[in-house]
Amino acid sequence: MIPRIGFGYDVHILSEGYDFWLGGIKIEHHKGCIAHSDGDTLIHALCDALLGAAALGDIGVLFPDTSDKYKGIDSKILLSDVVGLLEEKNYTIGNADITVCLQKPKIKDYTPEMRSVLSDIMKIPVENISIKATTTEKLGFTGREEGIAVYATVLIY
């Protein structure tokens, strides 16, 4: 088995009146992500990391935001489809390390549930998924609570 590393990054605008989905769960917050899908920035970055590791393109190519098929779609479905593509190519997911850049809400109390949801979809032990959060000390668009950014790194075999 040859290990392959993938990196993913995603950003979404935060705005009043939208649901806030992150890591496959809905978090109560007065803002949510403006997006073609449900706006789950964490899952989008994770999908790009997995696709990149396998050299299978990116989330925008596979699930274009110009297609009505993906309008409002649950990002867990997108992740499941990506995992299926990896399985078709005989890849196994080793681990995922994810960093969420977000001023508010604080997500540490939600990360165990996120890890569990992702573990089920990715078919790997929950211990192989790390989700960390950081603020940007009120600097930049994340610090001003205008948006969210997520970085994801994965290892596949």
C-alpha cells in the first residue's frame, strides 16, 4: 500500500436566516452558510481532501453548483458519494485531520457528534478523525464573523 495525502479547503459566507450545518450536524446559531448545497463547509473541505488524495478532481467538478441536482443537498450525501468513488478505486481512508476557522459559535461541544457522523460515513474508527477549531483573534472575514473557513488533510492507502 502506498500512502497518499490530500488537502482540502473551503470557505462560505455566513448570513442571518440560514441553517448552520457543520460536520454533518445542525448547530443552533443565528447565522448559517450561503451555499448551493446545505453549506457544510467542513464536509466540503473533507471531500476535496479525499478527492485530491486520490487525484479524482474536486467537489466543484463532481458536484457542480450550477446543477439543480445538488441544490440544497445534504453534504453527507456528497461525502458518501466520494467515499464510494474511493472504494471503486480500491482506496482505504486512513485518517482525517480537520481545522475549522470560526469566531462563533464555539464548536468544541459538537465535535464528538461530528466525529461520530463522519466515522459512520467514511467507514473508519472515530479515533481516526480529528476536528479542531480556532478563531482568528477577530481578524479577517472569519474574525468579523462574515464567513467560515475549513482546512482538511487526509491520508489514504
